[in-house]
Amino acid sequence: MEAIRSEGHVIGSKVPAMELEQIKQLVASGVYLNTSDFVRDAIRDKLAAIKTIKYRDVDYDTAKKEVMGYFQERGEAYPSDIEEDLELDYKLICQIVDELKREGRLEVL
């Protein structure tokens, strides 16, 4: 079996002496293998924390059907969960939820 090889890239950055010393202490205590290991881990953590939601361009009626289906499947949900899962605009979802409540198609808790 052939190993998959990922090409890495070298990037440079200046850090304050105090932060570098903290990184070196983490390396010395065995938390990280070396400073590069710390930097890679910090980059992964930051990228995971900054999650960009891409919105799909769908018409209102399609979005409404999808939101209704979402509630039918899950029973209840926060608009932010629907936003992430269906990739729809948050304001659009809130507008649809309000309309569904007014129509009596969505139970108010």
C-alpha cells in the first residue's frame, strides 16, 4: 500500500518573546513535540473555530418547504441549526418560522 503524501508549506511569523517562551515551556513539558507542532495545532484550532457558512440561493417557496421538512424530521430546532444544516440565510429562516407559526403549521413552545 502506497502512503499518501501531503505537501506542506513553510510560513513565517514573528511572535512576542513572552509568547515564544510559553510555547517553549509547553514543548519542554511534553504537550507538543516542538514549536512547529504547536503552530500546526493552533492553526487547526483557529480554522475550526472560524466556520464560514455558505448560503444556497433558493427561492422563498423552496426554502419554506425545506424548513418545514427540517422541522418534520427533527421535531424542534434552533434557527441557527437550520441555517447551518440547510445553508440558508438566518433572516430568511426566521421569516419563514414566523410565517409558519402564524399559519398554525408550527407549534409555538
